[in-house]
Amino acid sequence: MKNIKFYIETIGCQMNVNDSDKMAEVLSEKGCLRTQDMSQADIVIVNTCSVRFSAEHKAYSLLGRLKEQKDINPDLIIGVTGCMAEYAAKEIKSRCKYVDFVLGAKKVDLFSETVSKYISVQPESKYKQENSEVFKYITIMRGCSNFCSYCIVPHVRGPEVSIDYNQILKEVNETIDAGTKEIILLGQNVNSYNYNGVNFTQLLQKISQIDKVQRIRFMTNHPKDFSDELIDEIATNKKICRHIHLPLQSGSDNILKAMNRKYTYEQYKNLYEKIKNKIPDINITSDIIIGFPGETDSDFQDTFNASRQLQFGGLFIFKYSPRPKTYAAKLKNTVPLETIKKRHTLLLEDSNIISKNINEKYIDKTIEVLVENVNDGIAEARNSQNIKIFFDTKENLKGKTVNVKITKVLPNSMSGILQ
Ligand code: 5AD
Ligand code: SF4
């Protein structure tokens, strides 16, 4: 009897990568084998996202391709999971009748039970895939209670719930024992983590006490909840990477208010400067939404100026996408798509120049990087600041910390020579 092969397509954010990892573990424990080639799979899981319309579009086009695959192989099992599966289950089932099961993000715990209905016990059911990942995402909280007015997450993932730190520590210990070097803690707003009085800073302290943990990262942050205590912890705890993703969303106070972000630009700037002063080698990156309803030329100019003033190491710029159930989707004063595109291009071009200039300081410097992968003689690594670094090597350095002299920089990556 041959092993069942499974393929998981992850759409959207890192929260989904972690859920995909969990589903892969369940399937591996059942004796199935993971494949990176969708056309070879007996089971395909499409783990969806609904934060922007483009993610939904991607899911439906993949499901379209899967229909063709199922026409050729009627035994193919197709499952849809994640955020879109949570709120649009009916639509998915009616648009894609060939899908076998739809399991929403809140019900990820039922994955094992659900998938068992479609697969028989496998020959090596004790088989567990060896964990040789260099970094591992670990979810520390689910849901969100912030209700930013544009965001679908609180509506589909429900209110914020922190996970028991004992369970988190167990997961960290297991993955570290299996060889993982870097832990990436995940939550929609990790700064408000609280389980039985243990806050996020205390959780970081507990994790960093585990000897073999080499690096800790976390995302994402909310400026309204980023405490002084946390800044001090990052400044003094060398295991915590020098990178903070701190979404600004807009540089205009009017828009920030309409977005229900609960801070002004001035407050954000003060926090940003405090972090930079206390942790000089920190890399701060951010998210911006362009074209929120009512965004005037002057509001956009405020955002553009903010990007110039703050000099982010990297900026993710999203075109506003109205999402069902959100407050903002009801607003009538929408910004024309042409205007959104123009503003998007202006900010993107400018922020790329800024990020590249910031990276220029690395030229000719030798820095420490952790190697994540080596493919065809090219190593892919990351420094503490979360910048991707490429270099040539003949050795299999995966999981090793090495020194690289930087010779070339781009806005979002660098390359160099192994020392
Ligand atoms: N439209 C565009 N971007 C959005 N984001 C969240 N919701 C929307 C939306 N409706 C962006 C925010 C958030 C990032 C993960 O996605 O910038 O920080
Ligand atoms: Fe969405 Fe705001 Fe929650 Fe982030 S903090 S998930 S943007 S509601």
C-alpha cells in the first residue's frame, strides 16, 4: 500500500503558515507524506485568508485549477480551511461543489477528526516527519478584539484569546529539541498577550530561559499596546531579534481615527523614537493602507511625509480593500481606484529608496546571519534585523550561524561573501 501524499497551499499571513504546519503534522502522524508538487497529491488543503480581496481571488483561482485535477483524478480529496472557510463556507460549497470539506479557522482543532473521514489508516501510521526547520512559527494567541474599522479578522477569528504559556513552552521545547534555532511568536497583537497574569514581556523571558533557543522573533505589534517594559526587555535580551514590525497604517490623524487605531501620528512617532533611542540597532518595519474611505490628497501627503520622517527599514503598502462585515465597508466616501494606484506607486517608489539607503550602511560590513536554506549553491539567510541575505556556498550550512561580508544591497535583501 503506498503512502497518501498531501499538499498544502498557504495563502495570506504567518498565522496561516502556523496552522498549515499544524495540519501537516496531523497528516504526517497519520502516515501521509508531504509533497511540494500539487499535481502529485492525493489530498490538497487550501488554507485561505480573507484580509484582502486579492487573497480570496487567489483561493478561487487555485480551486479552479484543482477542479481540472479532480476531473482527471476523481479520488482527489480537496479541503478548504482558514478565514475564508470560516465566513464564506456556503459560497465555497456552492461555487466549488467538488470540494470535499470546508473547515473554518476557528475549527482548526477539528482538522484531525475531519480529515480522518477521508483517509484510511496508513502503513507507517507511527511515522513522524523529522522536524529540521531552522525557524518555527508558534501561535501564542488567537483572534483579535481591536476592531480596526477596515479589518475582517475580529469578525472571522473571534475575540482575542491568549494561549496557556505552559502549552507554548512545551511547544517551544519540542521544536527546539528537534533542532529549530529560531522561534517566531505569532498573534494579531502579541503586545496584549496575557495568560493568568503572565504578560508578553514575561512570556519572552520564560522562552529565552530555554537554553537552546537561539533567536526569538514575534509579530505583529500594535502601537497602542507596546509597553516601556517590552522595549527594555528587547534592549537587554540578546536572544530577541533586532526587528519590530509596527504597523502605522496612516500618517493622518483623521484617517487613524476613522480606522479606529486608537493612536495619533504624534503618539506613534514618540513610541518609534523611544524604541530607536533605547535599541539603536533595531530595524522597524511597518504596514500602510492606501485609499481608506475619505483619504484626501492632504491625508495621503501626511502618510508620505511620515514615511520620509520615520525612515522605515521596510514598508508593506496595501491598497484598501473593502471587506464584508467591517464598519469601513459601509462608508460611502470611497477613493477612486486610479487615485489609490497613483498614491500606492508614489509611496512604494519613495519607500524603496529609503529602505535601500538604510541597507547601504551594511556595505563592506561583516555581519552574523542564520542560514535558513541552501539551494543550488546559494544560501538564503537572515540577520537579526530580519533582512534576507544571499551568498554562494558549497557547504550545507542550513541551521548554522555564519559571518557574511555584504557586497550588494537592494530595498528588501542583500548579498555578500561568506567569511
Ligand atoms: N484592506 C487593505 N489592507 C488591509 N489590511 C488589513 N485589512 C485590510 C484591508 N481591508 C492590512 C493592514 C494590516 C495587514 C496585515 O493587512 O495593513 O496591518
Ligand atoms: Fe485587524 Fe486591527 Fe486586529 Fe490587526 S489589530 S487583526 S488590523 S483588527
